[in-house]
Amino acid sequence: MTRFPAYLRSKVQAGLTLLWTLRLPLIQWTSPARLVSTTLQETLGGKVSEYTYVDFCAGAGGPTPYIEQHLNKQLELLSNNEKAYKRAVGTSNGRSDEMDADPSVDFVLTDIAPHLEAWEVAAKKSDNLHFIPTSVDAANAPPNLLRALSRGAKSNKKVFRLFNLAFHHFDDPLAEKILRNTLATSDGFGIFELQARTLSSFLTITLIWPLMLLVSPFYFWDSPRHLFFTYIIPIIPFVMVFDGYVSSLRTRSAAEVMAMIRKVGGSEGWEFRSGSECHTYPTGEMTWFIGVKKA
């Protein structure tokens, strides 16, 4: 969408962010953004708090602020339950540093074209959400990336790269460069897509149009122009559906991602897992591919 007017592009991005955070009764048990958080927690297990999570294609922010909120809420809940248990059974040994340890993790927004205004607004809402104000090329990211944070974070933690609805944008040569750099400069990465090359995915994407007609008055009531380009001249739902079709055709399977990793090399000492989760019953699937460097 490089030639797409900036104003309309921002409205389409707002619609895509809504799809990440929306939870529809009966057909969605949770929002896709929370599903990413849950998948990270279940896949990484107790090591989930060892990382700083860096979104390498954050755009205007996307789902990352919502993933951060949910994951840190879950980590805080687990920490509080553990503290309560230790107090109950008397196993804390009176160590205040152990009881007061901060369980939260940091998330960092980056992009080759930083959206500073949107990021500043998002970062003000959480002490655990940061951004790098300069351009970051996912294919050529430095190993000391976290030194460039907009404000202090737990930079002593390992780096986990996030690609939320982004990896399909890269053609094969660029995707290989990104994977090569990722394996060389990070400790883990996750690729999350809300679509795939399946008929069920195309059906789900088709339903985005009527969905946006249904929910836009509730979420964009304060933007008459957004409503105009949804109902009168429906550019926003058209672009969202058309872009979704193209994204489905470009989305790689786990086997294809794994083949690219083998091609670029450097994966010795890494573990890879993949899977899919239903984000919208019965046809919407979130696919994920996670790689973690062994300790």
C-alpha cells in the first residue's frame, strides 16, 4: 500500500488493529491479540519472562500493546498466586527481594519507518511498552539493538523477535535475510499470522466486510470520515478484504518457513515449534511458528 493515501492507510490500519483486539460473542473465546499472548506463555513456559519482546514490523503499533497488557497481567497474576502460596506454606524464607521481584516483561516497537506519534501515545499507557525512535531494518538489526530504547527497559534480558501479521509481506530473498539476521542476533522469535492459504481462511476474510459494517459505528463513531469511507464509499472494508486475500496467498506454511531456515543456515542450537489456534469459530485460524535458542 505504498501508493495508498496516508489518511486512508491509517484508517485501514485502525480496522486491522480492531480485528486483533475484537472479541465477538459466541464465535471468539478470546481476542487474537490475547491468543498470541497465551500461545507465547504456553509455548515458552517458565522461560517467558526471560525475554524482551521486540516487534520488528510494528507499523502504528498494531496488536503489540494489547499483547503486552495481557501477558503482563497474566504474569502478575501468576506471581501473586506464587507469593500467596509461599506465604501460606512458609517457604519464602523471609527474602523480601524474592517476594518483591518484578514479574513483568518489556515490549519494544520498531519499524523501518517509525510511527513515533502513535508509539508515543501507546508507550505512555504502560511502563513496559517502549520504542526505538530510529529506523530498524529487520534484515540488518544490530545485536545491541536494545541500547537504542526510547527509555530504559530491562535490557539485560534476551531478545525475542515478534512478527505479527507481517512475515508474509516479505518476498523470499528478503525473508531469508531477515531469518538469517534473526538467528544471528536474537534468542527467539515468533511469527503469527491470522490467515493461511486455505479456503476457510478466504471465507473468514470475506466476512470482514459485513463485520466492519456491523461494528464500525460502535468503534469509530467519533470519525465521520471513517464512517463515510466504510458505508458511502466503502474503501476501508474493500481494502481490508482485498489485502486479506493477497496476504492469504503469500502466507507461508510452517514447513516452508522451516525450509527457509535450513537454507540460510545458522540454526544449530535452536528449537522450533509451530501450530495453529482457532481465533474465530469455525473457520478463522491463527498460525504460529516459534524458534528459541537453547540455553
